[in-house]
Amino acid sequence: MPRIDNDRFYKNALKKHGATAKGLNWHDYYSQIKRFEVLYDLMQEDLHAGDSIVDAVCGFGDFYHYVNQYRKIDYTSYEIVADNIAIARERTGQKILRRDILTDPLDEADFYIASGSMNILSRFETYLFIERCFAHARKGFVFNLPYGKDESRSFNYFLPQEIKHFCKKFDCEIITKTGYLPNDFTVCLKV
């Protein structure tokens, strides 16, 4: 179970800030875009026009517009907050499905990406989320997490070495990137 109520966490932010980066509990638009830049940078070498991406918990579908500037992709997203699904469908015109990454069936895709999707999960749920997304990715799974010691009651902080240690069992290339924003890091698991 997430550390805090997922539905309330996102509904309150949407009510307060509207369909903006802050409405997804990001610090601001810049930090959201910076995370997208890093996600894209780590997959761009292996991402080709027409490849499929599953955005695992898409928020408002903003990553679709970011990546579509560079590559025309086959985009699907999973989301569990009903308001976010409606906004993402309207903004992207893409396939936005109501699915829980931890329990529902997942489709195969060339890449899975997750930006902020695990920020309020428990550690067990985070590991399960990573396992499930990676198992359904043909080329890789790229995701970010809050960087730091796990001392928060709300947010799910990790150290990069903890994730690297966990992901060794996948027998894949593991790339981590830090330093682009305080308290954030990105991981790319390449098949």
C-alpha cells in the first residue's frame, strides 16, 4: 500500500494547481521537463520511430508530447487516477488505460518509462513495480526516483546503489544518472 493515499494526493494537487506540473505534485514545470530530458536521453540511442512506449502512470500524458518532438512513437499509458486519465486522453489523443501496474495485466512494449510514478509507493511496491515493468519491456525500462535516505513518511527515497543492487538480478545493463536536479536520480535498465 502506498505511504499516503494516492487518490487524495493527486486530487488535492489537481484541485489546487489545475492540470499543470504542480497539479501532479512536481515542484514546477522546469523540474518535470528536466526529468523528461534525462529519461529521453537514456533511451534515445535505442528508440526508433514507430517503437512502442508504455508510460507507466502518465499523469496528464505530458511525456508523450515531449518525446513526440523527437520521435514519432506508438504511445500507451497506464494511469489509475480517473481525473488524470480524462485529462491525458484529451491532451494526447492516445491510448490511456486505467491499470494498476502492481496488479493488472501489462502489455509488452519496446520501452517502459516511469516519471514520478513510484514517489509515494512502499519499498516493496517499488521493487514489484520495477520487476513488472522490466519484465514487459523488450528494450528497456527507464525511471526516476527521489534521491536520498529513506526517512520520509510521504516520499519514497532511495540511494542509487540500492536500486543497482536490486536490479543486478535482471542481468541487464544498468545506467544511473544523478546531478541534474537535487534529490532525484534516473535509472535505465537496458535489455
